[in-house]
Amino acid sequence: MKSFRKELSFQTIKRRELINITHDVQRCVELSGVKEGLVLVNAMHITASVFINDDESGLHQDFEVFLERLAPEKPYSQYRHNTYEDNADAHLKRTIMGREVVVAITDGKLDFGPWEQIFYGEFDGKRRKRVLVKIIGN
């Protein structure tokens, strides 16, 4: 059984961004040499997420509205966490969107359903962030 580990890095410009990382993860699968197995992709920060969904701009805007309705950024004073930082909303948004995804690898390719893509969701950006890609298989 093979094992492969790689970190992807991101420097976001905005506080909240969605980045399609599907091609980056597929490249990791190719580098690993694994033809049959699993890939785990997880955010290595408590205010970021990795999730699977459709790459459609209207949907991305819907995520922003949905998440902001559930965990609004402001007023900062509404959160007990915001005594030192102002990112309590980012922690909550990450919990809603999830920490990681696991995708099957079949014949050296990510084994997706129609329209599925892997996204990195940044909820407290403007700094360097990392995503772990861990692959196991044959």
C-alpha cells in the first residue's frame, strides 16, 4: 500500500473566499501514483473548510448569503469569542461547511458524481492557510 502527503497553500485577499482545488487534488493523485484508493483533503485551520459541491457562481453567492444569515460577521460584540479576535463567525461557518472530504480514487482519477468539485472555503482570510492532502492505496 502506498501513502502520499502534500500540503497546498493559499494566500487569500478577502476575508471570505471559495477556491476550487479539484485540479490541485487530482495533480496530487497523479504524483502519488495511486490508482485505487482514497484521498482525504482537510483544512488545517479552524476557520476554513473543505467541501464538495457544484462550481456555479450563483450557488457560491447563495453560500455567502446562507452562511451570513446563520453566523453574521457583525456586530462583533454578539460573540463571546470576540474578546481577543473578531473571527467567531468564521469558526461557526467552518462548522457548518465541514472540515474535510474523502474521495475515492478509481483508475488514478477522482471518482466524482456529476458536477462534483472540491472547494476550499476561507472564512477568516487575508493570511497564509494550508490544506492537507493525504492519499492511501495501491
